[in-house]
Amino acid sequence: MRALRVIVPPLAVLGATLFAAPAALAQDGPSGQAMVQTCYVCHGPDGRSAGPVPALMRGQKEFVVRQMLDFKADRRPATIMNRVAKGYSDEQIAAIADYLASLK
Amino acid sequence: MITTRRAFIAGTAATAALAAPMLARAASGAVVVIGAGFGGATAARHLKKLDPNVEVVLVEREASIVTCPFSNAVLGGSETMPGITRSLDALKSAGIRIVRGEASGIDPQARSVRLADGSRPAYDRLVVSPGIDLNFAGVRGYSEAAAERMPHAWKAGAQTVLLRRQLEAMPDGGTFIVAPPANPFRCPPGPYERVSMVASYFKANKPRSKILVLDAKDAFPKQGLFQAAWQAEFPGMITWVAGKDGGKVESVDPAAMTVKCGFGTQKGDVVNIIPPQRAGAIVHAAGLTTDSGWCPVDPMTFASTRAANIYVVGDASIAGAMPKSGSSANAQAKAAAAAVLASLAGRPAPSPALINICYSLVTPDYGISVTDVYQVSKGKGITPTPNAGGLSVRAPTDLGERKLEAAYARGWYKNISADTWG
């Protein structure tokens, strides 16, 4: 930030504030967006699958939460999703569903 | 934190106008990405997707990418070379500048990359995804020249075609030797999928043939699933010799087509030597590796712990519990892209989301999988989430499910390819 501090005072002040926050203050876990982006390796970019893996349901928060919780509790059988869903807390599943619901 | 030249210019220009546009432009900068494989192409695409203002230059030696995933299916005859070749055209359409050439050096002080043609693209942040180099000297008697007789086929391309031709030319009743290396290496279940795909080909075309696996290791991923499947699908065809039982290959004689191991000297009609590996050459010259031959990184960001402003993703990185796979590289690249943009904007790095999805085919209709969702912390690094992930269940008993996983393996390939190269 050396150069900015000298030449661009407004940004330097902002920058100093941001940099004062140590990395440890970053949120505890990944965002819904970051988690959903990892789904794309199987479900396709933005969840648009070229098949035969099912596409991700966008704009359907309650449906996604229910499916993921059912996978997690082995109430809905699947090949791999039971093992994957167990990797997320209920709060993370809600965040995943929130982000998916926001996708057009 | 050192201000980049471009951010400096953008900031100065913005100050002359208004304070607000400065914020909007704060994340812009120039990012050079080395390597257009799973890690590099994903990083480039993701950077542009998250911030269309960032300038992304992708340096790649080849005109197109031949993927290692599904190259074993090519060896078995159920996939073709065009089927595993990915164009870079969609990356160009996404606004990424592709520079065709070999990166021969990195200058961390000047923040530029040296290309073989003498040009020196400059970066604010650099993402390096060079994949692997083969350590031919790791097996006595083996060399790049020897690989023309005894292919490694561990970088997909001409070597894949060569090994396939040799398998096609092999007489029925011949012996195919496969020699996997010690850990760590690219695609840990890959040698055993290869054995399976070739066994499928032999079963249909050369049923009296044998496969001898001379392993440097005492165990391998999905071992129970693979071995149960081998017994069911290819009874008597495959012999696996663990390192502790003398499987480790000590030397090879390409002229005689023999392999010497603790188990004695074995002659093969076709011999596949998979030598030990290390990160791609570029990172060694730049001092980004440890003595292990791989690159230490901050597990939260994939920033090199050896040089500022440089991130290493994919096979070349030391990524805790994550295996060296295309799926790992894709996830790591997204985490690194988000960290790069945060760094350019002066924000703290967001927490990464890391996952690995790995399918293997035993036959074209018999798929198995392993997956992990990872937890990441500064202290413990990258570790699997307890009580999650793991191997295919109901295997090998449920052949319907094995067929479904084989279909999903092909679906994974289509979708990860689209996510990576567009």
C-alpha cells in the first residue's frame, strides 16, 4: 500500500481499514456461492448439466434444502449424494440453497 | 501488500475523477495463468466470471488439451482421442487472452513471466498450474527414449496413442505389465482404472492375455472395490504384486522388454512404466518447491508460501488430503481465483470450498467413485470432513448402481470439461 498511501489518500484510508482486519476474521466457513461452485464439476456450470447427472434446481430453496437433508440422513437413496451431503452442516445446506435460489 | 502498477494507475486516474469509481475498479488488475489444464483453465475462467474487469492472460504450450481423465478408456477402446481433446476457443470467447508458448521462467521481483520466445508478460498476480513432470531417472534404465518402447502414457496425448497401438498389436495370450509409482503422484486410482480398462479390452478381444501389476506401494485407492470387481469381471487375468512382496520395479531393460523387481525379472509384451513425478519444471526454477518436488501453499488461498503474488494450484501443489486430480485442481483454482481477486481489492481472502469427486471405470458399464468434502484451516490444513465422503456403497453387489455410476462418470466428464474449458 506504500504508493497508494502517498498518492491516493482516500483509497489508502480505506485500504488501511481493510488491511487492519486480519485474515482470521474472514468468515468461518465458505459462502453459499463458493460451495455451490464446487457442485459444477458434476452438475455443470451454473448447475446446467449436459446430462445424465441431474441439473441443479435453481430458484427452489425449500426443495433444495429438503433434498439435501434427505440425502444427508439417508432418507433418499443415491449413488454419491448421500456421501457428499454428509459433508455439510444444516446451516451450510441452507446457504447452498439460498445461493442456488438466487441463480437465474 | 505492494501496490501493483496497474492498480496504481487505475487508482490515480480514479482519484482525478471521483472516489466511487475507484472502489469499482479496485479489484481490477492483470493476472497471468500458466497452464491451461484443469487448474489453469478453471482459474482463468473463474477470474473472468467473478470480475470481468480483470485482465487474464493464459499461457499454454499446446494448441489444445488432451485430458488424462478418460484416457484409460481410450486405452481400452471405448473412447477416442478427439473425445478427450478440449479446445481453448471458448476461453478466448470468455475474454481470456491465450498466449501460446512455453513459460521458461518467473521473475517474482519484476512480476513477469519469461516465455521461450523472449516475451515477458507482466502480472499483478500469477497463478501457476503446471501439472507434473515425469522423473524418468526414478526408474533405472528408464528414459524419455525408453518411453517410446515402454510408454508411461501418464501425460495424455501421443503416449496414449502409442500404448493403445501396442495393446492392439499384442497377440492374444500376451502379458501386459503395469508399474505404478510410490505416492504422491497424479491420479492415485488411475493405474488401477487403466488395468481395468485394458482388462475389459482383453476380455472381449484377447481373453488368454494376462496383466501383471508391479506396484511400488502396498495399497491403493478403492482397492477393495477394484479387486472385487477384477475377481468378478476378469477372473484369473490380473495379478497385483504389492511393494512389500517385491512388486517395486528396480530397473527396466527396454531393448529386452524386461522389468526387474524384487519378484524377479519379468518379461512383458507390452510394458507401461509410470515413473515417479514432481511438479512441472517452471516452479523448480522459480524456487516455489520444497525438497519433495512439490509446492507448499497456504491452504486457505493456494498462495505460494515461497514467493509473494504467486498462487499454485493442481497437481503441483501440496494440498493436504486432496489427491492430485482434475476435480481437485478445479476446486483449488476457484479458491485461488477468489483469493487473487480479494488480494487485488485489498479484502481478506474468503474461505475456500474444496471438494473432490473421483470416478473410475472398471468396465464401460461398471463405475465406482470416491469423494471427499474438505475442511480447511490454517492450523490443520486441508482435511476430509469426518463421517462424510468415502467410497461407493452397495458395490460390487449392485450392478444396476455400478451402471449408473459409469453413466455419471461420463456425465462428470462432460460437465467438468464445460466448467473448465467452456
